[in-house]
Amino acid sequence: MLEDTIIAISTPPGSGGLGIVRLSGKKAGAIAARIFRARKRGAAGFPVRRPVFGDVFDPDKREVLDEAFLTYYKAPRSYTREDVVELSCHGSPVILEEIVRIGVRAGARQAHPGEFTLRAYANGRLDILQAGAVNDLIRSSSLTQARISFRQLAGSLSRRVLRLRQSLVHLVAQVEAGIEFPDETLQIVPARHARALKSVISGLERLVASYGTGRALSEGITLAIIGRTNVGKSTLFNALLEEERAIVTPYPGTTRDYLRERIVIEDFIFHLVDMAGLGKPSHPVEEEGIMKGQKIATAADGLLIVLDGSKKEGPEDERLIKSFLGKKAILIVNKADLPGKIDKKRIRAISGKAPLIAVSALKGTRLEQLRAEIRRFFIPALDTREEVILHARQKDILLDALAALGEALRLLRGGHTEEVYAEELRKAVSLVGRVTGEVRADEVMDEIFSRFCVGK
């Protein structure tokens, strides 16, 4: 499949002033020559990296389809490290699709989704992290995510992971050198190995911890808005969205199902869920809504617990707060435009360390402060100098590597044999290598030879 020359539209769907059709493969130049005629004839073939103006035509019908610029990128100096041709023409979907069809008739194959990036990875132009960063950059929902994805496309995260992996490879090489050459005074020093191992563990832990920020940028954090009936949950939901999304009435139990919408605060995505008020239901449908709401609140990343500030707190409010003490939550005392009757000190004492902010969702009072508190409380501080992982796959692999390294450290401190200790290190090397797609069985032997055997 990778031997075929492929063709596809490379610009987004829809009409525009310009559109690009890309070819990649050994026959890219030859196929382009069959469907493109330069206005000015020059030497044989297309000049490299210099646009040529001409016409795209259908050789079967012998008719010109559109005028275009053709740019030829010769392997390996191209995105896929293959010969690549890009035809930049008018951005009509009809024209672009027809160019693809005549390219297929001329000998190309329609590319599968993501196949240009797949070839870039297969040909060593990108590793797995960089290939994923291409998609992340294209689909960025904020400028911050775009900046992070661009850095990762340039290899910043790959280099960070590679340095950690090289440290592990060196540790494995030291252990195996002592095992293979017991007479060469190469036995490891446990205290020194433990320090080096803890340094790698610390580096991996920082990467894993960054996933909270990365997830908030790429996928979003789910926040459930909970509270008793008629405390103003839907009014707050609408106010944060800045649109009338939920139906609001003065009657309790208006919301009987849940609504889910997305907001962006300082480049971070939050999925807000408005649901039925928790308490005694007045209707079977409301009861079903309350059951759904409790499940959503339990599964959510965080909670916005809304209380009615114009009423004295009651046993139900206390039970509600205490039932979710194990989750990250912000307490919101709503209806600050009315005379206050709730005892905020008592509420703080019940809730522990949860922040409390008084707002008026109806009047819009202190909503900006609430947004700022949501950002501060639910999203870890973003250090622009640190790398951020954006995907659960990366986090899960690194967690497995950390588990192996934790076991290796335990074995080392427990005085177990070097063979058992080395096995956990090898497992960690393999796992960290999976993050970038770089797994080489010969690395340890190369390290042993270069560091411990040359000149002996």
C-alpha cells in the first residue's frame, strides 16, 4: 500500500478562493505531468520547490479544467519524504474532486484519511508524538493548544521523552554489563542507581501530572451544576453560556432532564451539565432526571454546587454538600441580589476547603469572578516551559512505565538480584519507547559495547 502514489484534497471541505490537491509517491511527478501543462515550456520535468503556472486538464476528454500553480518537492525533502506534488487551484469542491478523479485515472490512488502523515511517520519524517501533533494542531480549539501542538510537532515533547528513555537505557546497560562481565569490576552501586532512577521517575511524574492541563485544552473538563430545586441552576447555566439555553421558570422542577454545553474560559474547555434539582421528586419523570443527575455528578470531573443565598440553609443543603465532599467542588451562593439569609461561615465549615463565591446569576453579578475561579480551581497552573501531554494514551503508557520503575526501585532497595531489577528496567524502557514509537532491541547492547567494552 505504501508503494502506491496517492492523491487527495488537502484543504478543508467547502468553497474558497484556493484549494490544494496533493500527490505523494514515486510516480507523483509522472502523474502530474499527465494532468498539468505549464504555460511556459522549460527544461524536462518540473523545477524543485518553485511554483509553475499552468493548466490542469483531463487527458481523456482533452479539455482544460482549471488554471493552477504546481509545486514539486523532491524526496526526501518533503512532508512524506517521498516525491510530492501540490496543485494549488481555485477552491471549488467540484473542481477539486474532479482533479482527484482524473489523477486516479492517470495512475494515482485515492489517499486514505491521514495517509500523508502515516507515510511521514513510516519514512521517519515524524515519530508518533509528532504525527499526533499534526492532528492536534489542525483541530486546536484554542491558541494555547495550538502553540503546544506546534512545539510538539517540532519535536519538543519527543526530545523530552527521548532524554528520559536514554537515561533508562544507560541504567539497563550498566546493570547488564555487570551481569555479562562479572570480572570487569562493573558491579552497580545501588545508592547511585537509586538516585538516577528517582530522577527519571520524577521526570515521568511531571509529564503524567501535565495531562490534567492537556485534557482541559484538548478534550475539556466536565462540571456538573447541582443543587436543590429552584436555587437558580438553569439561570446560572444560561448566564455562563451567555445564551438562553435552558428553560427557566419560577416553578420548582422545571428541569427534568440534563443539558450539556461547552464554554471556553482562558483557552480551556469546560462542559457544563445542567440537571434536575436534587431532592424529593414531584413527578416520575423528575425522579428519573434526579437519578440521571446523581450519576452525572458522581462521574463529573468537578461540581458547581448552587445554594439559594436568600434562604436559610437547611438539612438538605448540608446533606447535599456532605454527599460530595470527596469531589472537587466550588460552592456558589446564588441570588446575591436579594437579602442574604444563608450562613456562609457555617457552609464553609461544612464544605471544608471548597471555595465559596456569592453571585447573582439573574443580574450577572460576579460572574467574571466565578469564571476566573473555575479556571483557577479546576485547571492546574500552566508553566509554558514545561511539556504538556494531551492524550490519555500517552498518560496511560507513562503510568505503566512508572509502575515498572517503582517496582525496580523497590527491588533495588530490597537487595534483590540484578537480573530481577534489570527486567523491570527493560520493561520501562520498552514502555517509554512506545510513547514515541521508538523501540529498538539493540540499544542496550550498543550502549554496553560503546561504554564498557571499547578498549578492554
